[in-house]
Amino acid sequence: MSLIEVRNLTKIYGDGEAKTPVLHDISFTIDKGEFVAIMGPSGSGKSTLLHLLGFLDDYTTGSYIFEGREAKSYAGDEVARIRNKKLGFVFQSFNLLPHTTVFENVKLPLLYSDIPEATWGALAEKAIEAVGLSHRRDFDATQLSGGEKQRAAIARALVCSPSVIFADEPTGNLDSKSGGAVMDILKKLNEVDGHTIILITHETDTARHARRIIRIKDGMIESDTVVAKEHRANGNTLNKID
């Protein structure tokens, strides 16, 4: 059984003459443990697709099955639990709480979970260590570099041991060195720890870390390609997307 199954998915914003179709008849599956990059230019619909897969927005028609169950069959409180327990999110803008330590930022999702409070500290420490940020544990978020902020955001996404980590343009605000370090962490989380990673990007150097690339253009799937390991290392099979 696939972790994620999308069948003929569409998304339309507005109604009547104000209708704006964004996604058109999207279909694919993602298995547990995959590292998939969803790639496309600005306005292609890739971030909208992430919002649908992450239970952050509703689709218009079609079907989205997560862990064997149709997404629209979940009640509101079930959706909240899925987002907290099953899904981790890493965004381009980091979304850390300012004037709050790395430790407290990482621990935040645990406050809304059913995980025993006695374990919160150890879980936060483990997540911080996993991204190599233990030496910044007690630093205020405003004291961190861009790369360190994104690593803290990844640790926060990890802390509840989610089934899927969604990374939306995670290197967009970083220089090439910091961006490479962040992608190395995501790659390790996939290859060593077995996390499913779904990456949204328009950057070739970012997408080349994935094992599979789904290209979207004008709200439709243009291609769906498994990338050989040797090509993931140097990016030779990818074309630049503006």
C-alpha cells in the first residue's frame, strides 16, 4: 500500500467568473521512504499541491488517500492530529518564534501532541542533535544564521517523528553553502533514518538530492522520473528551471 495516493486531483479557487483552476487531473503515488522532489517554475501549482498533501487546504475534485484513507473522510480533530503527529513542515521563511531559544522552538509541536510531557525534553534534544545544532541549543532564534534557522526548523519538523517531512523551498533564503548543508541533512534523514521527504523547489541544485523528480507545469504533471544515484550526485540529468 502506498503512503500517498493521488487520483485525478484538481484544485480550483473561487467560483463563477472568478474561477481560477490551479491543478488539473494530477495523479501519482508515493511510497514510504521515498525522497521526491516536486519541481516547477513559479505559478506552476507545486506549492498548492503541497498544501493539499499536507492537509493545509482542500482539493476540489479527485481523490487523495493518505495511509490508506481518503483525506476528506477525516474529521477536523483528526486532521489536526495528522498534521501534528504524521506530518512535519519546513518552510522557506523558517517560521521560528523570535526571542525564543532553539530548544523551545523545537519543543513547540510536542505541546499539542499526546506524547507524555516527561519525554518532551529528551525528544527535543534528540531532534536538535540530529541536525547538528546542539551547540546552539540555548541560543535565541534571532541569534542564528539563516542556515542554522533552517536546521532548527527541520529539528522542529522531526520532533514528533512524522511519517512525512514536507520541505517547501527550504533553501530559498540561504546561500549555496548553507543550502547544501540543509539538503545534506534532509538526504541523511531519508537515507539513514528512513523518513519520507517531499521537497518543493524550482532549484536544480536542490532537486538533485532527491531520488525521484515530479515536474509540474501549468498545473499538470509534465514528467515523473526516477533519478539514478550517480546522477543525483552531480545533477547531470536535470535542467535549470527559472
